[in-house]
Amino acid sequence: MTFETRLNDELIAKYTDGGFWVNRLITDYLDEWAERTPDKVAFIDSRRQVTYAELRAEVDRCALGLLELGIEPGDVVSFQLPNWIDWVVLHYACTRIGAISNPLIPIYREREVAFMVGLAGSKLIVVPREFRGFDHVSLVESLKPDWPALDHILVVGGPEAPASWEVFMSTPWEERRDPAELAALRPDPNDVTLLIFTSGTTGEPKGVMHSHNTVVAANNPLPERLGISTESVIHMASTLAHLTGFLYGARLPVQNGATGILQDIWDPKEFIGLVERHGITYTSAATPFLHDVLSVPDVNQHPMSTLSRFCCMGAPIPRALVRRAKELLPSMAVLGGWGQTENALVTLGIPGDPEEKVVETDGYPWPGMQIRTVDFDGVPVPAGTEGRLQVQGPFLFVGYANRMKMTQDSFEGDWFDTGDLAIIDEDGYVKLSGRTKDVIIRGGENIPVAYVENALYEDPRIESVAIVGLPDPRLQERAAAVVTLTPGSTLSFEEMQVLLKEKGIAKQYWPERLEVIDALPRTASGKIQKFQLRDRFGETS
């Protein structure tokens, strides 16, 4: 499949000549470190570990196996795997042959998976037999008739060949295919390597496309600002199918010859144990993860002095949390950052920033990334004034898959409109102040409001619905569904949950509160005034 992108010769020259696009692939870094430090541990997960030499060997065998299955450059491979080394192997193998990786968050269910794999036109999907009690195989088998492009399903921990990932990975493909094919298939660094979905603010998720150059560029500034080196031990508990996990869990260790620690199920006590056992130096996650760690009894009694950086993305960091972290884990710097699937990490705090910058801003732009705020007519506003936040730079995505008009509409010239409102201070630090797009952020996870509302509207009992975010001390926001019902109808919270489950909506999108009222507040033109609902029900949350 060929996807249309926004790349052109002028854009490529701009960021290549500027030194931001270095024309390297993640597999180039893997090859480098496999030669220089073959016996060094590259990744450790809950099931096993691999050295750099072992990782390269697995990647090459997987890549040859993909070719044997008929996967060609430009084909999409979907995978809904937990934070396991198999995830990394498959992504790197796709890179090796020029296929496009389409990682899916493990908690996605029928509605999301059906749409995403269908839009991607995937030829292969790889899933676990079971993860956290859910049967992923039954899910993909039920959806397979709707995916005409899908040729193969592989199952990790699954049945006998040919569907078993383990059998696939143990097959000596190098005896059937010439390994020299891999070098000949090395993709152009400006080709699409990643198709990753972000929660839509309309009725559907958006397939964000990144090139090899954009995702390599997004990681290149981290060593200088955060002190990352070959000696670093980098932890990731956020799903690798989020851009945070993708960049800093699956790729950052290899770009720096470091060791990656993958945690497949979040547990703060287990994280503390991993720090003790492996000497973790760096982690990045949503703010609630930090809250959970600091809430573990006697956390400061554990040997955690190696942990020097905790980067919080996706939600503001409460001042009390920063102070508690400084008190309990004084060797650890807490840094706040902001970015989106479309633009990676745009801003991040700088180690040594004063407390007011850590808690009152969302960081300072990375080299090459530019931010500005404009009014609703597109006119730039002065420092300290709220405006629409726009971004340009080398980390920006190359388009929405099969949605070129949507891509074009999201830009004003070279500036990508983020859909956020923000204030940029005199020092260039940004503070997110609101959202022009209708999205709720629960613990760093975007809840696509219109998407869930549309599913609820399909129930004949519901006459109108508005989903709003209400404040929460740990997660920043929780979603509440405020509905009016058709005459004579009733709807309980439990019935709403059953409805969403039947619609195949991922559980993390379900509203955690239901309010049934007589009428939704509206403007004279009929638009629902959600701010009134937030004010009304936020007081009782």
C-alpha cells in the first residue's frame, strides 16, 4: 500500500540541511551496537532478556520470515502486543524490510481494532493468545472477514504452526532466503515507518504517519538534555503502542546503546523492585504513575538512588507531587513535558529548572521545534497571552493515513494546529490552558469524546448525550456521561457499561459516572454548553 504524505523536496531539504534528519534507521543503530557491544543486554522484559547480538539475530530472522509470508516494502503489519521483547523484534524487523509498523494498544477492543486494521489495510496481525484475561485470538478471528487485505495471523503463546509466533521465530528462514536480501531492502529514511492511531475528536481515530527521520529526530536531543548515555538503564511501563512508549521504550535504548527495561503491567511496587535490581536511571510516564510510586509506603527506604529522571507527559504535575518527590527521592529530578502523537515530544523541562517552571509550565521546546500562539484569526499573540498553540519542526508527522484533506486542514502554512490553548511566557516556556478540541485526558490517556458519544447515541433510550471531564486528584480528569432519555426510558450506570461493552468500546474510554437530567444546557443555536455541565457536576465529584 502507498500512503500519500505531506513530504516534499523543500521540507526534506530544510530538515536534512539543518542537521535534524540524519537519514539513519533504528536498525542502523541496532547494527552499530551489535558490533560494538554484542554481549551487552539490550532489553529485559517480564519473560526474558536479550543482548544486542541476540536482538539483531532475532530481528533478521523475523525479517526473513516476514518476506517468506509475502510481506513487502510498504505493507502494513499490525500488532497488539504487551511490552514484550517480541514487540521490539517485530517493529525492527518491519523496519529492516521497509514494512510499516502499526502497533495497537492492548486494551483496544472490537470497535477500535476493526477500524484501525481496516484503515491500515494490514497484511499481517500479531496478537497474544491471552493477556490480562482477554482472548485476543477470538477477537481477530471474529473481525478477519472484514479485513480483505489480511493474509496472516500470528499468535504469541498460541496454537500449533502455522499460526504460532514461537514456531515462526524458531524456523530457520535464513536457510530458505538469502540474508543479503535485507540490505537490498533498506528503506529510504523519508519513507513511512509508523502508522499509529490517536484518539479522534470526530467520529473516528486518526492514523498518524511518521517517517524514519521524524522518529529518529525526536529522540536525538534527549541525551544532551537528560544525560542519557550507554550507561543508562531506561524503563518503560506505558504501552509501547503509545508514541511515548514507542519512542522512549522501544527505541531510545537502542539509539544510545543503553539497556531497556519493559514492564508489561503497571505496578508501582514492581517498578521499585526493577529499579533496585537493574539500576534504572530514567523513566517517562503519565503523572499518575509518579503519584503511584510516591504513594508506596516507605518508598524512601528502598535503594533508588540510581533513578535520576522521572519525566511526566500527558498531564500537569501538581506542586504537592513535585515537593513530595523532592522530599522522598531527592536524587530524582521530576520534569514535565508536552507533545502529541502528531509531533512527538515538543517541550520538556530542563534539569535544574526552578520549581515554578516545573509545576506551572509544560516545559521548553526541543532544538528545532518551534511553538507559537495565535488568536482565532491566526494572528500571533504576545507572550503571556492565551492563544491557539501551533507547532512546526522536524518531529512533525507526515500525514494522516488516507486522510489528506484532514492533514491539509490541520496546518496553517507550515504550522500544525494542535487543538490546544496555551500561554507562552517571556522565557519561552509553554503552559497548556485548555483545549479547542473536545478531548478528555484521563491520566495521560486521551478519551475521544465524540467517538464515545456516537456509540451511546446508538442506543434508542438515549435522546441526547454530552461527555465531560470532571476533576480528579490522581488522574486529573475522569469522564462523566450526562444524558437525557426518551420518554418512559430508564438507564442505569451498569446498563451503560453493558451498552459500551456490546459496542466494542475500549474500557478505558468508558465514562466513570452517569448523570440523567431533563435537558442539556444549550446555546441559542442549539450547541451544548458543556462548561455548564462541568461546573454543575464538577462541584459534586
